[in-house]
Amino acid sequence: MQNAIQSTFQIIAPISGKTMALKNVPDPVFADKLTGDGLAIIADGDYVLAPCDGIITLFFTTKHAFAITADNGIQVLVHVGLDTVILDGRGFTALHITGDRVVTGTPILKLDRPFIKAKGMNLITPVLIVNYEKVTELNAKSNSLVEAGKTPVIEYML
């Protein structure tokens, strides 16, 4: 259990690439923060990792997005690519299922990036805190190169 005095938490990059501010994502659902607050990563990795410790509480059947509820109650959504839902799961291999407990850095998805890119999909990957009304402060690291499982990309306070 987190010490009550320590209220700053981090979300680690779930995929390698370059971060960008949500407002610059070419999809109004993300740019206008309709599904949460955070950032996006222009993905260049082949694996999507758990960005925090917690339980996978949502895994789309199309495998393009999942959410982890952290031990502190914050729900983190990782949405791989824009419009990738139309691939209906092709190009994505799920390595875990809803209900699995994972730790930061656990591989969740394997991507077939050549296939996804050949289908014309944009691999901008939003990483969002869905229930951000619980967050008192959020700092996202935009315009930086990040390494999956290692680089903190979002710092927030409860």
C-alpha cells in the first residue's frame, strides 16, 4: 500500500518512440481529452508493455487497446494507433487477458508493425488516465524519445 505522505506516481512508456502532446493528436477524441488526459507516443516498438502495476480491467476484443487499473485506483488506457480498431485484431497478438495482474514492463501486446503500417494505420499511441478527475496534478513528458518499460512519461499526484 502506498504511504499517505507519498502521493506522486509515474506511468512508464508502454512502447518505445517519441512522445507528443495530446492536443497534437490528429483525432479529436484524444486531442480534446474526451477519453482521458495524458500524452501520445509515435510508436516505433514491437511490444506494448504494462505502463504501471495493476490489473488489466479492460481488453478490447480487437486487441488494439487495453486498460490497467493501478493499485491506487487510477485507470490507464493504452490505445495502440489511430483507427486500428478496423483491423479487427489482425496485426496484434494479446499476451495477457482481462483480469490478469501485471507489473510495470510486463509485455501485454506484440505488434506486427509491418502489417499494421501496410494497412495504412497511424501508430500514434495515446496513453491516458481515464479517471483523471481523481488526479490533482498531471505532468506529461512531450516531445521526448522514450524507451518502453523504462522511461517515465507521465507523473501525477492524487
